[in-house]
Amino acid sequence: MGDSSGEDRFDGILLAMAQQHEGGVHQLVDTFFSFLRRKTDFFTGGEQGAANKLVTETFKHHHKFAIQVQMEKEVKKEAERKDKLERAKLTEEEKSEPDSKQPKIKELTDEEAEKLQKEIDQKKEHKKPESDGDEITANGEGNSEKTETKQAESESDGEEDEKDKGKLKPNAGNGADLPNYRWTQTLSEVDLLVPFQANFRLKSRDLIVEIQRRHLKVGLKGHPPVVDCEMFNDVKVEESSWLLEDGKSINIHLEKINKMEWWSKVVTTDPELNTKKINPENSKLSDLDGETRSMVEKMMYDQRQKAMGLPTSEEQKKQDILKKFMEQHPEMDFSKAKFS
């Protein structure tokens, strides 16, 4: 068989063709053979049975790989299931720890309580009032500054909370569960699951799915579309796709062009998601190459810093450079200087 390293280079064209075949795979395969019959000598140009042999060998080759991929998926799914059960078992064991391991409150007798109170009183008497007073005087300004800082931080947090008020909390897939569909995302892609309440088994010809660079339309023919709006950002049309599952729902895959941002919504009419609450798994980060991973981690760090009202990595870098410059030039007065 030929080199499979670039076998996906025609996926965009083939996917566009497949979406035009309302009859599904049978009609698509028929189109391929019709093309070979009409435009080539595939059936008549070779030895007797050569065409049949080629088709059979090609089918066996790809069938073997399909079975292999399916088995790998099942093994992975089973491993995840076992891991989930193991974690659940550990959680149950932690919850059912014997009372002996839990801290106990010991009830004191009257004599023990009196003795303990005397020890506490003796310790209080040994403290020097003068040193206490000095500490209060010496630390007064510091405590005041700390209080002001905490108040400023609280106000900053309050502002952030006020801005994010009303936004949706991300679901387990860093997306949202909406009335008409559910969506999840990674930094590079978005997936939607759109269910239909139809009293018959759906086929591709019953659906309308249009994926454009920044517009998505999904619906059932003869009914108002479930989605027909501009998307949050641009997608790669040739690498995006959709699939009808079990004749009841559509799974739509969108490939982001900007792979360094989290979407707060799929289309502009959706309620907004609080992207500050997104917490990508470390396993997902480990799948990225070194350069991309460092950029993602930097972005996540800056996002956390902003949420706490602290300087981002770039702002911190500028402050460090300025501090170093000021140390090197003590003769210069920066008290009235303004920096942005």
C-alpha cells in the first residue's frame, strides 16, 4: 500500500463530497466506482480480475487498521473505566475511615481544668507590657498598610466578581450545557452535540449543517434552525466536520484558527462562559510540544494574575527592568515619574 503519512491531505475535499451525498456511504462509494468506470480504464485496462484484486486488497488493508484503532480505543476506554472505579473506591475508603483515626475531644476533670487555667495565667503574667506596647507602636503602620492592601485586593476581587456576575460556570469539558446543545472545547478545537426530538430515525438528507469560517447553521429541514448565527471566532472549514450519531443527534467538530484562546461562547447569541474558571487538565498540556506548552502555561499564569489583581508576566518583567535601572542610577529622582 502507499505511504499513509499524508493520507489526510484530501480530507477536506472528500468531506465536502461526502456531505453532498444524502444517501450516505453507499452513495459515496457508488460515486467513486462510477467515476472510475466513466473516466478511467480501471475495470478494463488490466488483466482479468486485477481490479477486483486491487479493491479486495485495499479493503483488507484499511479494515485491518480500522479494527486496530477500534481495539486501541476500547483498551483505553476500559483503562479509564478501571481508573475511575479505583478512584471511587479510594474515595469511599477515605470516607469510611475508622473513628480511631479521627481527632477526639478529651473531656477534662475539674482538677485538670484548674491546673490548665493556672498554666495559662502564668504565661500571661510572664509577658512584658512594655514589649507589647512597643510592638503595637512599631507595627501600627505596617498593620495599617496591610489592611489597606487587603481592602484594595478585596475591592479588586469585587470588581472582577461583578464583571463575571451572571456568566456560566464551565462544564467538565470547559464548555457549557445549553438548552439546545452541549459544547466542550480545548485550546485547539470545539465540539458540539446537538440532539433532535424527532419521532423518526434521522438521516443526513433530513439535516441542514453549514460550517463557514465564522458562521454556523444547524437544523432540521422544514423546521427553524437550532443554530444560525455568527461564531465567537474563525474556524478552519476544511478541517471541521459533522457526524450523525444513532439517527438522533449531530456531533459537530470545529477546528479553531487561533489555538491560543478559550472561547466564552460558540455563537454570539449564546450566554457567556466565565473563562477564568476554566482549568485544563495537565494531561492535555503534556500532549503539547515544548514551545506551545510554555506559551499556554504563560497565558494561564497571566490569567490567574489578572484575576487576583496582580501584574502579568510582561508587566512584572517591565517592573524588574525599571527597578534595576533605578538601582543603577540612584542620583535620578523617580518620585514624580509616571509609568505605563
